[in-house]
Amino acid sequence: MQKLKIKDIVMVALISALYLILYTVSGMGTMIIGPMGHAISPGLCGLITGSIFFFITRKIGKFGQFMIMQAICMVIFSIMGAGYLPWVITSMLGALVADLIASRENSPALWKVVIASGIFHVGQAFGSIIPSMFFMESYREEWISRGQTPEAMDEMIKYTSGAMGIVSTVIVFVLAAVGVLIGYLILRKHFEKKDVPVMA
């Protein structure tokens, strides 16, 4: 298992900047769908950033790459005022699991990257699903105090708790997984020309 070098960290940071731009674009798209869109927004992000996720495993391929990427995202979102401790915890745990699955070897198997992306983005989604299921009142009060209306929070909780929370989790995982498959199809020829394994 190779360790990240300074140049790798710089590369992850640059890739994370692109990821954040696409995350913001996907987030604006989910506003059209409403509260359900917010619940599955990490999955939509995973869908359009699957090529980035696949690219990292071929260009960097070292343990810690996804945790650094997620940490950068959490820091930026916190600076923007969207930081929330349960979200940070679940997101970082998701990134850790993603690293354990797909960052301990060079050019991991495609199926490992698919699963890693699903878990990485489910970790983000759990930032609202876990609070909605296990400490809904404090979660609701926290975001109302930050400016959300009670009506908006009730709608959001509806799609992130109970059976809908499970459905949202599955949708996020599937969208993020499909994103990697699309990314593989986009980047396959590029890496094959450079003799980088794409299906190993």
C-alpha cells in the first residue's frame, strides 16, 4: 500500500476543486426536484463526477486519497456555513471505507471503484438521513435556527427518515455507482493508450 506524496496531495486538491464545482452544479439541479432532490443530491453528484472518481484510482491510486478529497469538501462547505458535525462524521467514515475498498492497490478492479463511490456518496447522504432517523428533533431545531423554515425541514425529514430514508440511501448508492461506470466508459480508451489497467 503506497503512501501519498506531496505531489499526490496537490493533485487530489486540484481534482477536489473540480469535484466541488460539479457538486455545486448538481446541487442547483436538485432544487428543481425539491426536498427529495436534496435527499439524493450526493447520488446525483456521484452520477456526474463518476469519471473523477475513476480517474483518481488510476492517476493517484494511494490510500487516503478519498479521505483527503472528502476533508477538503467538508472544510469548504463549513467555510460556506453548511458545516454540520454529523454530516462531517458520516462523510469522513464513508471516505475511509471507500479508501479501504479501492485505495490499497494500484488500478483496483472496476467493481471496487463502483462500490467505493457508492459508499463515499452514501456517507454524504447519511449526514441528513442518520439525524432524521435517530435525533430528528435536535436536527430539525438546529437547521431552523440556521434559517430553514419549519415547513422546509419537515419536507426534508420526510424524504430522509423511515422507509424513504432507506429508499434515498439506495438511490444515492445506485446513482454514484452508475456514475463510475459512465466514467469508465469515458476514460477507458485514454488509459488504455497509456497502458494503465482499466479493468484489473
